Amino acid sequence: MGKAPVLVQKEVPGFVANRMMGALQRKALELAANGVASFQDIDTTAKTALGHPMGPFELMDLVGIDVIDFIAQATYAETGDAADKPHPLIAEKVAEGRLGRKSGAGFYDYS
């Protein structure tokens, strides 16, 4: 499967990989919201500079923006850390029904 087990020495919401990915997604959302770069250019940067198979916005569309919102809400409820709250761009997409690939539109249009 191309996976390797790791020893988690302390349980945290999302374990290791999901917590790391959440941090990347939060930073990507912050960069886009602050007008630093478009979400498309942030995705391009993740793929070309970091070697990721897809950018954070493409991944959020694949997973489902409503799922991203749910995970952030659950993580925030457990940690109480304001950094774990759902980002306003995520709440906006959910309110618009733009949930990603499954709804035909998220950050990208899939029609």
C-alpha cells in the first residue's frame, strides 16, 4: 500500500497526517483570504514547489468542503483552540452549497 506505520506517542484529534494537512489547509485559506495568491496559484505552488500530488484546495474539493467544515468543528470542540475553528471561506462555501466535486462546484467548477 506504500504506507509505513508510525508510533503515535500521544493521541490528538486527527492523529499526525491529518493534523499536518489541516495546518497546510489553514495556511492556504489564510493566504487566499488575505489576497496573497489565488487558490489556483496556491494549488500550483503546492504541486510544483512542494511536490504534492494535488493542491490543498483541490484536496478540499475532493474530500468535500462540508467534511472539512465538520472536521474543523469537531477538532475545535475538542481542543478549544481558536486556530482549529472552521475558516470563514469554508463556512461560506458550505452556506452556498459549493461542497466540492460531489456538488459539482467548490473552489473549482466541475460542471
